[in-house]
Amino acid sequence: MRSSPSKIVSRPQVQSLLAGHKQRGQRVVFANGCFDVLHVGHVRYLQAARAEGDILVVGVNDDASVRNLKGPGRPVLDESARARLVAALREVDYVVVFSEPSAEALLHDLRPDVHAKGTDYTPETVPERATAKSLGIRVAITGDPKNHSTRALLESLRKVPHG
């Protein structure tokens, strides 16, 4: 098993590593997200994503793309910390940080067998669904019902009296 820091790889590195896994007949699953303040919903999403194949690659949005997606004050944790936390999960084989607003370019580059998205999506609302379909990548909705979020967690923390 790879240690957490060695799981964090560049796009060219992960492409090379995945070529070897695919030659051995292993099914590659790709999941992605901001993972700002890792919570139980993220863990369950990634555990269920891993169950869809043999190798799990997770794309983590870089700081600039999180700011664009989530707004002022985000991310709470920088991209290095977020990548390190995701890499610490045993289900995760590789983590790659990316800057694009969606994962379409990574789908093109990595050509996974499965693109896993959380239950806040449906097969019809996955932003990369057309790209996945054109590349023959199966889309899987994974994880538990969306009843937790980083936004809600941050709101509850703001309400706690300090003392």
C-alpha cells in the first residue's frame, strides 16, 4: 500500500500508472470534488466509488477553482491539505489536483472505466455526462443520501458559542 504523500501524483504520473493497471485488467474509477473540510459524506462517497472498480483515482479541485465554485472564504483548507486528507483514506489509490472548473479534461486524459459522482447528482445532472458517454465511461452515482455538506458543517460551527 502506498503512503498518503506518495498517492498524490501529477497528471502525467497518474496517466502512466493507470496504463499499467489497465494492462493488468484492473478497472479504474475516477471521483472528484473540492473536499473542503472532509466529512462523513465525502468518506462514504469515496468508499462507494471504490466499490465500483479496482483502482480509485480522486481529482481534487485546486484552490482557485474552489473559490470560483464555492465563493468567498473558501476553501477553508488549502489544496495541499485537502489532497493529503483524501490520500489518507485507504480506499483511495491516487490523488491528482486539477484546476479546471469541471473534470472533463481529466476524463479525457485518464480514460477511467467509471466516473463516480455523489448523490447530490442524478445521471442526468452530472456535468461531465456527455463527455463520459462519448468516451464510453460509465457514470455511477455513489455514496449515501446528501444530508450533510461542508456548507452546513461550517454554518453549525459558526453558531457554536466561543468560550
